[in-house]
Amino acid sequence: MRLSILVWLLLAWTLPALAAPPEVFLNNKPFPGAVSGPTTDLMLEAEPFFKMVGGQFRLDAETGQASLDGEPIPVTVLGGRAFVRARHIVEKVGGRYNVNQALGSVDIYAFDPVEAARKAMVRILSMKSIDNDLDFRVMAGVTRGIMTRSGFDLEFPVELQLATPEEIAAAGGSRDLTALTRCTYHPGGTGIANARVLVRKGQHPLSVMNGLACGWGSLYATRLGLQKREDLTMGLGLWSGYHVLAQLGAPVRPESWGLKQKPAERAEFRKFLEIDEQGGPEAVLNALRQMAPKL
């Protein structure tokens, strides 16, 4: 017995102690996900990371391949969860990675697509049209970032496509549409099984962002089970596009918004706008949840 105690004490003295994970702050907020690795090069759980900094993250559980806004990114899968190297992401998209040795914490300031869009507004407005997929993905990232920060939970399967008029027509729309949203439901209509948002190629960047936001907004209402209220769903889409462009400082005016839409859809848009003016995006989302059918 004494020998085993002695061996245990020797091991305790000679083996390095298992260090607790460092305290991690992401954009000045405590990081809620799993953490792995040394403070100088941390691995952070990918899903909560991109929920905080923006970006549509997807992981194929079978292949272990991941993508961010449609572009492949390297991940490490540990215990069924995907991790990204925080330093690598910061170096790729911009930001700072600071280790506080005294406090044993790490402060990570990752790229904020909304703030970057505001700073780059002159460049964005100077672009005549969006004609290639790379620029389209940038517009999608900015749009999604604004909506996520406004409280929208956009974690549902959706394919984004910069499309020709022929492709929009083949998907079930008319050739003159600037954007088209399509989705299928799980059995019993319990949620979105998959969705597509097609935005017409060759439009001004702000029109592209409006089409994306309108699609995401209408899909959000659909996800809540409001798809049978078509005027309301389209009205939320109109408000979403208006909200995104207003956040960027674009010259949008309620009286001239959605003039090509049905009067009933514009009426729903004005209702959402009034709620927004009184309580902000959170009030809009709360109103939607109250309208949603109780499961």
C-alpha cells in the first residue's frame, strides 16, 4: 500500500498537470462552444463560432467536409463536432488573435461583415452589377450577417444561386423576376426540408442583397409554419430586404418599397415596418413567433 501511494505521489510530481481550457472571448463575448489546443493556436467549435461572427457554415457528417458561405474550409472533427483553427480563420478573413498570458485568456476579434460592408459602401455602390459567383458570395455573406445580428435564426438548408433568366424560369418563375424562392417541406409540413434562393445575374449589388434578404425572410416565416399566410410571408420578405439595405445606409423609402408587389403584401410590409419603428427587429421577430401556429 505504501509503495502504491509513493508511486502515485511521484507521478503527481513528475507528470505535467492537465491545464484547464483557457477562457476565450470572441468579439468581446464569452465563447460558448468547445475549445481545444494551446492558447497560441486554439481550435474552436465551428458552429457556435460562425453563429457569432456570421457566415453560413455547413458540415457533411459522412465525409467530414465543411463549407462557409459555399466555399470549402478546413475543419477537424473531434467527438462528432467540427473545429476550426481560430488563428487561421482570423488570418483569412481579417481580425486579431490576442493571448493574455497573465490572465490565461484569449481574445479573438473576428471579421464583422456588417461593419466591413459599411466601411466598403462606396466600393460596393460603385460596382455596376454582380455577374460572378465570388462577388455573389460576398453579397450573401454581408446580407446573412446583418440578418443574423438582427436575430434571425437562418440555420436551415438553403442553396443560393446567381441565376440567369432561363434558370429562374426553369425553377418555376418567370423570366422577368429579379429573385425567386422555392422550398420543400418535411412530411406533415413540420419544417423546411430544403430551399433555394435564386437571384438574377447582372443586377446592382443592393438589388442582389435585397433579393437574398427577401428570400431568407420569407423562408424564416415558412419555417415558423406561416407558409399558408402568403401575404404575410411576402410582407416579411419585403421588410427583410428593406431592413438590410437600411442597415447599410442605402437610400430606401417606405412609400416606394415593393411597388410591384400585391397591395396586401405591401400592407403586411408596412405593419412590420411599424413594429420595427416601435421596438426594432426583435419586436418584429417576437410578433412573428406569436402568430406562428402552436405545435
